[in-house]
Amino acid sequence: MASYISGAQALVRALEKEKVEVIFGIPGGATLTFYDALKDSSIRHVLARHEQSAAHMADGYARASGKVGVCTATSGPGATNLLTGIATAYLDSSPVVAITGQVAKDYIGKDAFQEIDTVGIYTPVVKYAFQPLSAAEIPFDVKAAFYIASTGRQGPVLIDVPKDVQIEKAEIDFPEKVEIKGYRPYISPHPEAVREAAKLIIQAQKPIILVGGGAVKSGVGPKVVELAEMLMIPVASTLMGKGAIPENHFLAVGPIGMHGTYHANTLIMESDLVIGIGVRFSDRTTMDIKEFSKDKIILHFDIDPTEARKNILNELPVIGDLNESVSMLVSEIRKMMPYTKDSPWYKRVKELKEYYEDKIFGENVMSPLVIKKIREVLHPDDIVTTEVGQAQAWAELFYKALAPRTFITSGGLGTMGFGFPAAIGAKVAKFDKTVVDIAGDGSFLMTSNSLATSVSEGIPVVVVILNNSVLGMIAQWQRIVYNNRYIASSLGETPNFPALAKAYGAEGVRVNGLEDFEKYLKEAIKSEVTYVIDVPISPEENVFPFVPAGKSLKEMIV
Amino acid sequence: MKKERVFFITVADKPGVLFKITNIFRRRNFNIESVTVGKTLVKGESQIVIVINADDEEADSFARMVKKLIDVYEVIEAPKESCYAQELLLAKLDGEHEELEKLAKKYGAEVVENGSLIIKYAGEPSNVEMLAEELTRFKIIHISRTGITAVVKEDGKDILRFGR
Ligand SMILES: Cc1ncc(C[n+]2csc(CCOP(=O)(O)OP(=O)(O)O)c2C)c(N)n1
């Protein structure tokens, strides 16, 4: 049924039809009409203090809930500020819809005030970019944007709406379904490829499963556990795959990669077959890819055909929906299954895991203990987000994610400043859960103004700052790789973080030792406002294991 | 091995599609040797023919990345030797009519006269290359080449096909 409404009203109604609960954003000249229409809607608007944070909030909301996150910014500087957040979502395949205002059609391409080629600069970092040129196109574009963002390999979609299109009134229809020629997100795995994979797995002596972000998003975890238990083989993960299966499972060995666990890195290099599930074999995960794939068979289960043979040429790809392909794999293997309970491989896994699982390399390191304490205190389905740097790597190594969507990190882009706004977004999605951002002091300073959002919108999260007064990861590289030649890694006099938090109306405390930390963490969890816990640590702490760039996973520094 | 590859890309006939495709090659610092675009028989679709110099691995990866674009319906990639390829050359010249006729005859080209002196040649890309070289003898006012368009040979080898 058509109604005579403005483009902005159509935009809001189309968002309501997608069951959008919340939009994160900042208004501007080119979105005022949209905001005016939003005033009549029940959709909640959360006012960010920087558009980058608005995008991270939408992203955090999406990652925690599995729903599409929505953010908005005005044209020009609003759109460019938002871009880092959208690129972050793109590299981690997170379903976010970004709505940007644009100058009126007649001004596009003429360097008008706050006019920038938004579609042009977003195109390489979104799954698709729409720019409706009439109000009547808006419902289709919105429906298509949500459909594209949330299906297949998920990712962000842009809708850039010129101001006159928002104002224009027209008879507007709302489609119930959209069809997009050239877009086929559902792919059924090829049974022959699955059978071949099953045969290779049965023949292998030392297989290992590697789960990635795709395994988290698809919820294929329980089937992966079934597969692993049936074969009694280890399950490693990528950074993005943390939580796909509970990391306290007796076959879980934790993440591999530049900062993978000692046993996971060792086991995957010793293995003779890797079952990659929802991974993309990125450089940070495999490190030296030639060494990684040498003398082993690589099976690659993924939804995205472009991932097949992208990084490893001689792999066997099984492209299709992971729930389908892994189910098929499980039943194929069940048919041929000889039980391998006490294989030498399982003994090796057990031996390494027992020895290294709780091992902390290096002397007098506080950070791993802090992270372990957080795990101890939080419930299994509480949520941790991270910033980027050493804090992220410590969280990767020592925080055991026990459920999917409970470990949220910028894996692909490595965006400092992601964790705090993402935590706010995650909290909006899961208000009854505790959300903790594991932060470095440098990263937190990038988006700490989101404290204003968290306080004024009543979205309390906990920020744990591992405060080493340095850009820790930079300092670690300068120490180890650049022979102690430090430059631009000292943060000098860092701000008084508890006072900073209080200035915003949040809570803050500087703790002294682990016991003190535990006490305040428990208090922070109960707090009705955001709570910043400042944990002083030595600027000299290193994250180990550490595989320097260009080296193989075997060459861990510990 | 690096060699000339022809990509036949069937796309939605709308603004921005060519940009997205060429951007994929640009991102990896590939020079596009030629691009031609024309409508297909299907309404709302057109075909882009792109030639680049790449090895097998690169060609495969480009084909996949281009196919991933939502406005791309089909990608066929073939080494140039697996294609029947042609290029059109038009040149507006100043000079001896007769001499030009002689040159045209050698190539099987056509001399058109409509106010100015124009030579028109469609043929093998390598012949176009040679003819262009020979034309430098004349005073060239304007020369336009289309870049190649092609079809895959029936017995062409190493052809990749994605989509549809
Ligand atoms: C936006 C952005 N800028 C720069 C970097 C490069 N970088 C990676 S880690 C790091 C240091 C992070 O320092 P901090 O947040 O204090 O964490 P720490 O390593 O000390 O735990 C920097 C600058 C980045 N990842 N992201």
C-alpha cells in the first residue's frame, strides 16, 4: 500500500520495517530532515561524540547480537569520520548499514559545502553502496541494504541519501521482498567436495581444525565440537574465531598466529591436515604462508567463493553454507569412522596442552593475570571487547571465550579506539550482560570521548586499562625488532584516567595489585555508570609468544 | 606465466560499475591494457572486455574478485591466444590520398572521405599496431583505437568461468 510521504519518512519507515531498534550517529545539515522524521519514530537514537565511534557502536551491536547494526553521519566530514568504523566492519565481515546524508543532487560533484564523493570513497570498503536519487527508491534500497549486509559473507552497506531526496514527497511503496540480480548469497556445498574432504581427513594422521570468524557468525560451533570429539583432534582458532567453540573444551587449544598460544602454533605446524572452517588464512594468522602450508593438506570450508585459493593455492575448497557443509562432513566421517581415541596425535595434543595451557612466558608480567582474573569474575556469556596492541594480544592469549559473540575485537583492520565504542554498542544489544573493554591507554585515548555517550545515554560498561604509559605494542617491537631504539612510543604523562572518567560523570579508580583489581572489578560490574579501572603495569612487559613478521609460526619468541 | 588475459565481464548497465571493476585492478597496481564496453542482447546488461597482463594465479584471483561485485553477473577469463580478438582503428590525416590508398590496400583497410581524409581499419590487434606505426609517415590529426574486443574460441584453452 503506497503512502504519500517524504523520502526521510520513507527511510525511517523502511528502517522500522527492518525492525531496527537503535541507530548510532551524529546529525548534520544533510541529515536534519532524516532526524526530523526520526523524531516521530520509536527507534532509539544514541548520540555518539565522534562518527568513528558511532560506526564502532553499530558494529559492536551487530557482533554481539547477530543483528544488523545501523549508524548515521552527515555528508562530508561526518562521512569521512565514519569511514574508519565502516572499514573496520568490512574487514571483519560485520553486518552494518551506514546511512549518510548527502548534499542535494544538483550540488553533487561541485565541491559544494560539506560535499564529498562518499560513494566513491566507501566503495572499496563496503559490500554495496546505494545512492537513491528519488524518494520512491528508498524502500527498495533500505531493504536491499539489510539483505546484502546480513546474508552470505556479511559486511557493511552504505546508503548515501541526498538532502533533496529526503525532502521530496512521493507516493511510496514498500516492497516485502527484494531480488538483486547478480547476488546469490546462499550456496550449497558440493557433496563431492565434502566427501573428498572426509576421505582426506580419515587418511590423515595429525589433523587439526581451525575455526575463524565465519564459524562464530554462522553458529556452526556445536557441529565443530561434534567433529572434533568424533575424531579426537584439536580445535585451534584465529583471533576472529575465538568463542566459536568454548575455549575451555578439552580439545580447544586456543588461537594460532602472531600472538597464538605456544601449543596451538606448535600443533598446527606439526599437523598434516588443516580443516579451516570460516577462516581466510590471513597473514597474521598463518604468518609465513609457505612454511604454514608446507607438507600438509589444507581443507577450506567457507561461504565466500572469493576466499577459495586466495592465500593458499593448493588447498581443497568446500564453498557453501558452513552449517550445511560441516553437517555433511560429520555424517560422511561418521560413515567411515574408525575411532581414534588413543592416537599418538591425541597424546601429543594432550601433552602440549597440559604443559602450555596456563603457562605465562616472561618475568613479572601482570597483564595476563589481570586478564585471567576478568575471565574468573565474568559469566560465560558476558562480553569482552578489546582495543588494539598488547592489551588485545593478552586478551587473545589469556581470555578464554566460552560462547560465540562474547569476544569482540578488530581483527582485520586492527583499529585502535574500537573496543570502547564497540562495548557500548554490545551493551545496547545485551543490556543484561556485563561488557568489559580490555584497553591499552593509547587506544582508549582515541575514543575516550565516548564516555559522554555512555553516561548521558545510560549505557554502563567497564573499561579495564592496562596502563603502561606507552604505545606498548610499538614499544615491544622497538625493543625486540629495532634493538631498543625507542621513538614515539612513550605516552609521557598519561592523563589521570579515574579523574577523566569522573569529569564525564563516570566512575574511575586506579588499582593496586591483583586483589584490589578483583575488588573493583566486582564493584564496576554492579555500577550504574561506566567504570574505568586503571591498572598500572610496567612499560617493559612483553606479550609472548610473539612471532615477528615474516617468520613462521615455529619461530616463536617466548 | 605473465601473459595477456581477456576478461569478459557481464554487468548491470548502470553508473559506477566500471569504476568498481577497474578499481580492483588499480588496487593491485595493474595497468589495464584496454577496456571496451558495449551492450549485450539482454536489456539492462552490458559487457566489459578488459585486457591485462597477468599470470595464472593473478588472473584467477581477479576473476573471483570481480565476480564478487554484486553488479557483476558473469566473468569469463581467457588467455588472449584462446580468443578471437579484433580492434578498430580510425585516423584522420593530412596527406597524399593516393599514398594512403596504397597503405590501406596493404592492410585491407578502408579510406573514407567525408570532408577530411580518414582511414578505417578493423583487424588483428597486431596488425593495428603495425598500421599505426606506418601511419606516422602522415600528418595525423587525430587517431582513435577502440582497444580490443573478442570472443572466446571454440577450442580455446584455460578458460575460467564464474557466475550464472
Ligand atoms: C588507529 C591506529 N593507529 C595506529 C595503530 C598502530 N598501533 C598498533 S598497536 C599500537 C599501540 C597501542 O598502544 P596501547 O593502546 O597503549 O596498547 P598497548 O599496546 O600498550 O597494550 C599502535 C600505535 C593502530 N593499530 N591503529
